[in-house]
Amino acid sequence: MSRKHMEWRLLWMLGAFYFIVACMEVFRVSYLSQKGSLLYSYTKSELLLIYSLDWILVVFFMGIMVLLTKWLLSKRFRWIFIVHIHMLFAITLSFLTGFITPLVKSNQMYFQFQNVITAFLSSITTNFLIYSSMILIIYAYFYLKEIKEERSRVEYLESSLLKLKIKVLESQLHPHFLFNTLNGISSLIPKDSVAAQNMVADLSEFLRKVLEINSYDLITVDKELNILGYYSNLLKERFQEDLSIEHDISPHCSHCLLPGLLLQPLVENAVKHGYSMNNKTLEVRLRMYNADGRLHIEVENNGKPVPKEIEKENYGVGLQNVEDRLKAYYKNNYVLTVRNTDYGVLTYIQIPC
């Protein structure tokens, strides 16, 4: 039982609980033995030895149960399977404890297998109830621990996503983006006042949507695409015919949830790093689909390739922010890769749907 995997605080609680039970049982057996109400009489030293061995066996067994329960919960087995497992172990523990008294009182005819069976059957109901009580303590402990961790995670997300809003306006939507957008609007006014008005509307709507996103809520794919639409319109107005953005969105993923503003930095990176002296026109393709209960996101451009040994943090601040957020939401249950393809550069994300 390593310190890394064993819940020592929980094991201490179980040991304390069973110590109280053992003390009560010692008092009960001692009293009934003095009254002659038991089949066999016990000396104080015998009782002390019997229940000391019993306590050690049960606590050791419960240590195994803690590890087993932790594993069963992590693998998310069906409850009917878990119940059967615990029933089997309850019977096993009751049978093992049935050997202790015969071992201590190994005189004459007492240590016979029939006596072990008798001890097992006479105490199985009590042992089963005690085992069930200790298993309830184990599950209550893990349940409360999960609630505490969930609260901590939510608080962390609230804090980190509040900072993200500032980052969106300070780094991802860097002043040069606002400057270029406003400059584009200014240049359009004498040429196409309607297009200029559309850019103003798209910019204001995009910024409003950014600030409307709740601190830690996941949003639907449809809502995320709606926000991305305003940002894409601004890019198209800025780059005109030099940029095209295509969507291939499976209708089966429209209900999936994802962190708000996850797509915007992916598209921004695809545009920012796609243009070069040899790539003056750019195509960006966004593909999303649901497979095996997971949401797959692909953002690909036909621009300049990335270096073979690239690290994600070197492919833009926005993408590093994306990975930080994915880690906060999903821990290690996500995929984020950047690689060259025959078409161009592909950024791929996979998260639970």
C-alpha cells in the first residue's frame, strides 16, 4: 500500500470505527461469558488476543477495499457489478474472521472445520452489517472528496476564465487587431458604407458575446459557431478575396458542449501563421464531428508549413491558452495536436461530447 495510492486518512477513520465496534463486542462477550450465556467461556487475555487479531485482519482487509473501491469508481463499473463484488468480499471477510477464535482456543475438539463454519454462520449477519457500514464510510469519503475537488475545479475555472476574458481583450484581441479592424472600417466608409456598417456591427456583437460568456459554463457548438461567425466576418472584410473560411459541421455535434471561445484562437492562429511571401491567399477549413461520444475539431489551412519539431507554445499564445483551458476543464482527457498535412497545417482537438 503506497502513500501515493492509499487514502491513509480514510483508513485511519475505518480503523477508529472498527476499534469502537471491537470494544463494544469485547464488553458484550465478556459480560455474557461471565453470566454463562455463551457456549464457551473466555479469559480476558483470550478476548484481547481474539479481537486484536480481528481488528488487524479487518483493517488490513479494509485497506484492500479502499484501493478496490477507488479503482472501481475510476473505471465506472455498473452498480450491480460493484454490489456483487462487495457481497463476495463481505462473505470472504466473515469466513476469515471465523478462523480467529478457533485458532486462539485451539484446545481439544474446538479447532475443527465444523466449528469454523459455525462461527461463520453465527456471525455472518453482524459481520455483513459491519462490512456494509464500513463500505458506506468509504463511498461517503470518496463522494465528499469528489464534491470538494469539483468545487475547487469550479473556483479555479472561474478565476482562470475571468483572466481569460482579459487575455481575450489584451492579447488574443491585441490592440493591433482592433486597430486593423477600425482602420479597415475607416477605409471602407467612403467606398462602401454598408460594408463599413456591417464591420462595426460584427465587431460590437463579437465583443458583446465575449463578455456575455459565463465564468465557467460550457456552451453548445451552435452558440460557439455563432460567436465565431462575427469574428470570421471581420477577418473576411479585412483580407477580402485573399481569405476564405469554410465550415463542415456535422449536425450530430450541434448539441455537444465545449468551452466558450475555443474556436476563435484556432482560426486566428490558422490565419496569422498561414500567410507568408509564398502564401498570399489563404483557405481555412473548420470541420467538426461527433464520433464515439467525443467531439472532434479540425482547423486546417493551406498556408506555410510549421517546423517539424514545433512545440504548441511556439505556435502562438492563443493556442497555449487553448491547451491551458482544455487541461483545466478535462484534465488529461483531451487531445491537442498541430501537424503538417498534404493540404497545409492541421490543428486537431478531441474532447468529450
